[in-house]
Amino acid sequence: MTNSNLAAVLLCVSGMVIVGSSVSISQLILDYPHLTGQAARYALAAVVLFALARRFPGLLTGGGPRPGRPTRRELVILTALAATGMAGFNACILIALPHAEPAMVGTVIGAAPLGLALLGPLSLRQRPAGRLVAAAAIVVAGTALVQGSGRADTIGVLASLGAFGGEIAFTLLAAAVLPRLGPVRVAAYSCALSVPLLLLAALPAGEYARLRLPTPTEATTLGYLAAFMTVVAFLAWFTGLRHLGVERAAPLVGLMPIATLLTAAIQAGRPPEIGASAGVLVVALGIAVGLSAHARPVPSPDPAHRMASGSV
């Protein structure tokens, strides 16, 4: 593995670990209106990200120091990313939890590595690599062991599948615009576009009837989630994804529930259950298999190269 590949892997790992370990922090805002709280989180993150893009125009850029504003096609993709991978994902989780046990929801979402390993190459009109699909399947099996099983009714299953689709769309759609816009602008625009969508979804959810100012603890938690779970984690994941590509990054998504499990175990002061510990080892095996696979070329961030090759 080259130094650049290793750096990209470490960035993706960091992004997933931050997200996974922050899940327990999110429990501090369970009493606050969910969708409006997420809108506030993404709004804060967007302000920081746009400030970074303005102050450091060459930071983590794709096709040059100043890629400029998104094209109409890129704006459509970014809006779809915000609608499915962010606003839609949060809405599906909100719908699923009253109808399904958290373990069930987590297990369904935990199948995202397999979906990415299959759909990532297909979106580029390539055949999925058997070794990477096998690695993703191993990660999914390990994730199922970590999350355990759970009960759910029809609404819970459908909403969990919607969250699963949102998790996949988040990475697939980002990968389509990362080569030119770069991680900072993709994260900034997707966060900004998700805010009105979340506020709109909060209307039928009845959140405005109980909207209030957050408590100091809730405000601090939302600030933490905006700074670390969104700005830092998004930039780490998007930067690594831009270099590795969807197919090779897919197994690393399995680290997110592992980080959640280990963080919860540390907070509780006791080791995970045997089944969950076995799941951690299975996920590690799947990731090792995926990282050892032969790398296929990732689309170049150079616009001239993409035009010459006929890719977008």
C-alpha cells in the first residue's frame, strides 16, 4: 500500500470512528426536536465550511485552487445528497425508532458496505470486484453480530431500509462531485442544502409546536456534533473517499458501529458481550480483505483528464 493510499485509509477510518463514537453523545439531545436540531447542526457546520472555503480556497480542492460554484448538474447532485443522505436519513431514523428496536435499525444500516461495494462500480459502468464484494459481505456479517437482532413492524423495516438507502446515497452522490469541487465545498453545499429540507420535514412531524431554545447541555452537544461529527468527520471521509473511490472505501463504513460499541463499553465501564466482540473481529477481517484487494484506478480530479477520457 502506497503512502497516499495509507493516508486516505486513515482519513476514512478517522471519519467513521468520529461518527460512530459520537452516537452516544447524541443521546444528550434526545429530548430536543430531532429534525430542527439536525438543521441547526448542519447550519452551524455550513457556516464553518464556507468560511474555510473562502479563507483557504486551495484547501483540499479537486480540480484547482478555485473550483468555483457548482454547475447546474452538480447542484442537482448536491441537493439529492442533502435530501437522501442527510435530511432523508435523519427522517427515516426518526420514523423507524418507534417501530423497530435500535439493534434492528443498526443492522439494516450496517449492510451499507455491501451496497456500496456493488453499486459503486456499477455507477462507473464497471463490474464489482469479487474480492471487495466478499470483503464487504464479511463486514456486514460482523456488523450484524455487533448490532445483534431486533424486532420491527412493517413501518420500522421500511424506514430502516430508507435509512440504509440514505447511507449509500451519501457516499455515492458525494463521489460524483468530489473530483472537481473537492471535500470542503461538497461538505459545505450539502450541509447548507439540507437545512431547508430538514426544516420542511419538521412541519409534518409536528416539531414546531414544541420548538424551544436548547438547554446549555443541548446547545453544547449540537455545537460538538456540528464541529466534529459534521465538519471534521465529513472532511476526513470525503478526502479519503476522493482518493480511494467508493469500492475500496466501502468496507471501512463498517467501522462506524464498531466505534459506537467500543465507546458505549468505555462509558459503561464493562467489556462488550461475546457476540459483539466476535463481530468486531469479523469486521476487522473483512476490512483487511478489502484493503488487500488490488486497487482499480479512481477517476482523476483533473477536469482536462476527465474530458479527454469521456468521464464526468
